[in-house]
Amino acid sequence: MSTSSQQPTLRRDVGLFGGISVLAGIMIGSGIFYIGAIVLQRSGMSLGLALLVWLIGGLVTLMSGICFAELGAMMPKAGGYYVYLREAYGERVAFMCGITNFFLSSSGSIAALAVAFAAAISSMWHIDPTMQKVIAVSSIVLLSLINIRGIKLGSFVQNTFMILKMLPIVLILVCGLVMGTESPDLSLSPMTIDGAPLEISWTEICAMIGFSVIATLWAYEGWTNLNNIAEEIKNPKRNIPLALILSITGVMTLYVLFNYAVYRVVPHDTIMSMVAAGDYYLGTEAAKILFGPAGMVVVGTAMMLAIFNSLNGCIMVFPRMYFAMARDGALFPSLAKLHPTWRTPINAQIASAVMAIILVLSRSLSELTSLVAVCGMIFHGLAFFSVIVLRRKYPNLERPYKVWFYPFLILVVCAIMIGLIINTVEKDPVTAALGLLVPLAGLVFYELFFRKRCEAMRAAEGAKHESNLQN
């Protein structure tokens, strides 16, 4: 929908470092301290195989990011993959994506991070559950107000906390590599939890690697979010692809080196006994060995900063999708309103905060993370495949950046996404069913309340475009 000269527009205040900070800030959370143990467990307790899995997971994420690099540079509009789904498959599919994000995926991510932030504080200074809920809600309100005040201020907070949280993480990494005295066995031979060799075929090892990669993908999750603020990025045709590639590559390198540093510090027998006992915080154990009692302070500080940084990034980017939907007529018109001075989608920001707070007050952390895990995978897969659809639909559209090894790379990523969906349905069918019910209910909602308005606005846009061509 075109805006008149009197209407405020989104302001391009986010540079390349800001874009990298948004992505890396959301991707690097508290999971860096414990997901490595889950990956190791799924990799047959093989240190070498686990590191290989982290590398494969990073490469899969990079391939996915390259798809979004082409889409974001080609269509640098607010709303992220909602925009690509709308152009490739129509408003219905895009609306189902957006409404699922609002009620489950995006709002659930904000709520889960807010609850995790309060839990991280409680791990250092004991706080009762009620006060944890108060802290979670307060953090959502505070960061929403900051991001309503302007994308520049929100980006400044993101950049600042990105730097602050990296200090303790890099401290553990560097000290682990330099001061670690262990010589980890990096062979690719799986073993049982008690250290006995595991006799399995190469086919079974490949299946084990695939299952392990799924765990790493949750650690890499968040890379899709930069495209939501594409209209607020300086020189998006250059900076969106660069930010995606640099941030994913940087996070992949960090994860591989951090886990290797943990192996250099924590004895292998200790790792085995911790995982066997269900204690997955290997990064915390490494900090305690390196720094003694102060190690818990280092880890606790890093976790709080990491979660707060991720939370700010999510609160910054997610409302742009609802803003884009409202601008297209697919949500209530008030959500398309921009603040006249700060030029941020104030009502979309408020609606996002309210929905997240409702989830904080009604769900536990484990329930929230399960909902977020199963929702959106289908739409991600459709977004990847939209690269092929849009190349056929709009062959003459300018593409400042193009996917490598087209279309093979896209088909590989789509196949991986289908595998993830099948795995999720097998492992947690009830939650998967809920994830499917929400977009289906959204489709009914669209037909009842928004279809006619969307069609009218699209027709008006088409007529205006024809008029401009004739003039």
C-alpha cells in the first residue's frame, strides 16, 4: 500500500553492524552453555562427531540464509518471509504464516525468552515464581517501550548488549583454548554413555548425524529475523546479504570453537558422567574449572546478557510482520500506524507485547519452547522454495544477490526442512497438531474478516500501477 507524503514512513537507521548484531544477538542465547551436551549425546558421545555436526548445522543454516539473502535484497520490505509467501503463493498462505507467528511462534519466542531471563536471574539470586513472572512481564514492557521510541535506540541497545554478552563468552573460549590441559579425542567413533565402543553401520551413523544436526539448528535459530526490518536497513541490497552471511558464519565459528574449548577444559570422564546424569551445562562446568567459584558469576552474567540481548532483538523485529500485514489489509488497519515522530509501528509493537505477556502468564517455559519449535517450519520451507517460484513469476525483477548453485541448494534445504517436520511430528504429535490447527483457524479468520479488504487493496494497487505506467 502506497503512503502519501504526509504519512510517516519507516526510517533506515540500521547499518551493517546493526544487522549483524540483530541476527547474532538473537541466535546466541543461553543455549551455548548446554546445547553442546545434547548434540554430544545424540552424536554417540563422540567429541569429533559432535564438532562435525556443529559444522554441518552451521552450513545448513548458511545455505538457508543464502536463500533469504536473495529474497531480502530483491524485496527489501518490512515483514520478512510474510512478504515472500504473499508474492509467491498469495495472501492466504501469507496470512496463515503471519497469524501463526502472532499467536504462537513469534510471541511464544518473546515469552519464552522473557521467562528464561527471569529464570537466569533466579539462578544467581533466588526469586519466587510469582516475582519471576513479574520480571518477565516487566522486561517485555521495558524493551517494547525502548523499541517504540525508535529503531535507532533499539539498535543501540542491541549493539551494546551484543558486545557485553560476548565478553564473558569469549573469555571462556579463549581461556579454554589457552589454559585447557585436556587432549580431546576427536575421532568420529561413537560410543555408549558408559564409554564402550558402539558398533553401528555407516548408515546408522549418518542417521545419528542427521538427528544431531536438528539439535544444532535450534541453537542457530533466529537467522530469519533480519528480513523483518528490511525497510529500516541502510543500503539493504548490499547489507542484508552481507549481514546474513557474516553473522551465520561468525556464529558457526563461535559454536565450533566454544565446544572445542569446553573439551579442552572438562575431562572426558566428567563430560560422560554429567551427560549420563542429565546435567547438560558443560559450559558452566568449564567456567568453574577455569575460574573457580567466580566461574558461576561469569556464566550467570553471560546467560542474563545473552537472553536479554535475544529478547530485545525479537521485540524489535517481530512486530514488523504484523505492521506489513495490516498495511496490506490483512490485519486491523490500526496496526499499520507509525508513530509520527519515532516512525515505529507503535500499535503493532503494543499488540506483540500484549500477546507475549498473555503467553508468559499462561504457559511454562517448556510449553513455550515446544510451541515455538514446531511452528513455522512449514512456512520456512515454503519461503525457501519461493526463491524458485519468484524467479519464474518475476524473471525480470532486479536481484542484486543470487542463491549459489541454484536450484540444487534450494532443493537440498527444502528436503532438510521436510525431514525436520517429519521428525517433529513423530516425536511430539500433539504439539505438532496444535501448530497446524492455528494456521488453519487463521485461514477461516482471513476468509471471514480480511479477504474482501485485501482483494480491494490489491486491486487498487494494480490500478495505480497501471496508471503510473500509462503516465
